[in-house]
Amino acid sequence: MSHDILSDVLRSVRLRGAVFYYVSGSRDWVAEALPSRDIAPALMPDSEHVMEYHVITRGSCWGAIVGEPPVRLERGDVVLFPHGDAHVVSSAPGLRGPADRPGYLDPKLAQLPFTLHYDASEVRLEIASDRSSETTLVCGFLGCDLRPFNPLIATLPRLLHLRASGDHDWTVHFMRQAVAESKNKRPGGEAMLERMSEMMFVDAVRRYVDTLPEDSRGWLAGLRDRFVGRALSLMHDAPAKEWTVDELGRRVGLSRSALHERFSEMIGQPPMQYLANWRMQVAAALLRNTNATVASVALDVGYDSEAAFTRAFKRMVGSPPATWRREKAQRARATRGAEKPAAVEVK
């Protein structure tokens, strides 16, 4: 597979992240997080979807989606909630706590860093505390777009738990450095935080792919399939090309019917439908990031006429490309003018 499809998709859906805080706990403690959709507008207003993650840097605890079985988390483990589910981290399995608006979203908070410390039923906000706790987690957020087309999120589990290993001890040190960056506020720190969070996520996805059984289905499994992965690579490499299933089959070494069946079974949609969806995602990136005319974008993604492209785009995203571009630009301007949530540290 010559084309790096995962990187292609991550760039296109505007993956971006930031580390925001530590959570610490001692004795019997529990912290419950709201669904990401309830806090996303305050955290990442320019993102359609927000994921939360935790890296255990000291001690151990339990993590779970609300209502689901918990998993044991040890030092160096990473747990992500790719679909933004409400979830719990706690000192013991089965505990529940109040899911309140997080303290780090309080616009009145001016003095940083602060400590969000859980101790039994008490939660304390402590300014620049040197408290040594039994368990510490670095917690952060990753934002991305879901529309027009994001094939990655749907293929990830609701809870993604990656255990620490000798090869991945760097994660703990990496995230501690990220929090130090958020505290010190050096020039370029914001960009570094975003890149560090993104690197952690990409590494997590790659490690997850490595654990998939041979008979797995889904977009990520398709990337490593000899035939489906090659077909995906061809379409991503040249989305404007007039591909047919016959031509794709010839290029990957399968008959038309065999490729159609294999692709549909693994990806969940036929090759030509996937191509149409991906073209709309490429078009959305061009509309957002360039000044190209709608007619030019249409040609760039394989449409012979602006009218045909406009109909296809509206059918998929709900509005014509010109309207969609204008609305996105207005939202981006409003977001840039809004105050961003502060990065915080909990010791």
C-alpha cells in the first residue's frame, strides 16, 4: 500500500487536540464525565466531534463507559472514548459520581495552574497544590469533523484501552511534557500541545490496528487487506479519476465481482459509494481551505459539471457547497474571536 490512507483521512477531518488538565485521586474517589457533545461547544467549538482520553501517569484506577463493564487501568495505560460517551474513572469498579460541568470550563478561573483533586466524596479545586496523590491521570481532548465523510470514527470501539508495554513507556513521559508545556506557556506551546495530542491518538490507532484479529471487518481492517487496501489506496491517490470497479479490480488483481463483494463486506459499502463519499470529503477540504471556485472544486474531485457536484454535495451534507463554505467561514471567525478554555494542571 503506497498511499498513507490513515494520514490522508486524519488531515482531511482536521484532527486536532490539546491537553487540558490532570485529575488526581486518593482513597475512595470517582470522577464522572459528561458526554462530549455536552461540553464540546465550550472546549472545541470549531469541531463537530470531540473525544476524551486519559493517560495514567501514576498509580492505577478503573475506567468505564457509564453502564458498561469497567477495565483496570495501570500506569502507562491509555484509554480513549472515540464516540464521546459519558464515562467514569474511579478507584474501584462500579462507583458513580455526579456528572457536573467541569471546573476547568469556569470562565471566572484566572489563577493557574490548579488542582482538581478527588478524595472520597469530596472534590477540591486547589491552586498550585503540591499534593502527592495515589493516582494521577493526564486528561485531554481531540476534535475532528464527522461530515461529509469520516470513515475512521465509526470503525473504532466505544472504549479503546491500550495497555502499557516496554515499547510504549514513552507515553507517560510524553504526556507529562505536554502538561509542562501547558503550564509554562512558551511561544509555540499551543501548537506543540495540539501536535502531541494528535501523535498520541495516531499511535493509539496504529496499536489498535495491530491487535485486530485476521478476520476483522471495518475500515481499519480494510487498510491492511491486500486487495481492499490497494483499492482504497488507488482511490485516495486519485479521487478525480473515472474509476470503475472493473478498473480497480484489474489493478488489484481481482475480478469485478470478487472485489465488489470483498470491499463491501469489509468496508460496509461498495467501492463506488466509498469513492463518492471520499470525493465529498476532499471537496469539503478544498472549499474550507482554498479560494477555489465551486466549479473548480467540482472538476478537482471528478465532476464534469458544477450542477452535478452541487446536487451531490447538498445530498450528502444538507446544503449547497457555496452555502456550506460561507457558514463554515462565519463559524471559524466566531470561534477565533471567542476565548479558548485555559489549559490547567492538577498535581
